[in-house]
Amino acid sequence: MGFLHFTIIDFIDILLVTYIMYELYRIIKGTVALDLFILILVLYIIYLLIKALNMKLLSTILGSSFGVGVMAILIVFQQEVKRFLLSFRLEYKKIPEKIEHLLSKVSGEEKPQVPIDEIIEAVEYFVKQSLGALIVIARQNDLSFLADKGSPVNSMVTAELLKTIFFKNTPLHDGAVVIAEDRILAAACVLPMTDKTDLPKFIGMRHRAALGVAEDTDAFVIVVSEERQEISYAEFGQIYINVGSEGLREVMQKYFG
């Protein structure tokens, strides 16, 4: 009965594996990355079973091709892998951020926050006036490479300034505004476009640009449609259409409140 010998190390081992698997599932649930994870897991379990049954020929073939197969899957699903890594990075960067926020409260120094009310007020104005807008808000990734492609602003975020920037007759209304914390870094910024071909036909250039940034960074991107008077947002390679101002506020409170 030696194979039933169970120690505290075995318990810790099982507990850690369970925790890691749960955290992975929690982060990637509802995404294509979940299908990728399950596929790799199933292939690996099949390989272990074949190896345990001492099927040497099949075990050798699968063992030699397993690494190549995983690499091929990662290449095919590279966008999903990128989004998973961004999600993972953002999730676990919240821990030092919370510690930093606590220390700043103790020291009396508050970190500047994204002014949600000012942004929502401007977005609601854009909808009423049928004005298009594209607002990129930084989270963890440095967005200076996007700001460098636009016109420097370096000003506090206010609803009036955003309304002025995106007014049709101003030279800065084309392109995107890049925001970091409580400041507008730049306006009229050129954004990368998504390569996706399965998007709805009504998705325009602003939405494609928002999705392009959301695929490459962890930025939160707000889009106001000039033609449809709809508010949308993009994050982690996904775009959410017509969420309304209250829906947008709820999501922003979750991340920036």
C-alpha cells in the first residue's frame, strides 16, 4: 500500500496546482484563450496516459511532436495568448497597486485618478451633438509611443477641453486623445488598425482603431460613433458596442474608480 502514502508536501502540491488552475480559469473564462488552454491540457493528459500504458511507439511519436504542436497552436492563437498575458499582468499588478494606494493614503499623497465624471460628461455631449470621438486611457502599459504620434497637450482632463478637441471644426478632432491618470497627453494621435475580418459591417475606422490598440496594449478605449450616436469601448482585443453612458460609467468605475 506504499502508493497510498500521503504527506503534507503532497497536500501542498495538490493545493497549489488547484489554486493555479482556478486562477487561470478565472482569468481566461469567456475568452478564446480558454479553448486554447483546454486543448493543450487535453493533449497533455492523453500523452501522459499513453506514456503510463507504456505504449512506446505512440509515446515517442507524441512526445517528439508535442512541443512542435504546442508551438504551432501558440502561433495560430497568438492574439488570444497576447490578450491572456495582458489580462494576467493586469490582474496581478493590482496587488502592488493596492499596497501603493494604501501607503499613499497613510502618507497623505493620493495618486492622480482618471476623472470619470469629466469623461462621461464629454461622451454624453458627443452623442447628443452627433460628434465622433476616440479616447484611449492608459492602465499599466506605457502609451507614450501613441502620444508621440499626435499633438502634445499635457493638460488636465476636463469635459470642456475634450469637447473642444473633438469639435468638428478644430484641427485636433481627427485621431485619438491619449489619457494617462488625470492628464491628456496628446490629441490627434494615429492608432494601429485591427486585422480582424469578421467584424460587423457597420464597424468603422474609429472602432477598428480602438480594437487595434486593445489588441496590442491593456489600454481602455472609448469610441463614440458619429453616424450611429452610440458609445462603445474596447479592451483586451474585444469591443463592446452600444453600452450607453451608464454602462460605460459602471465599467470605468470598476477599473478607475
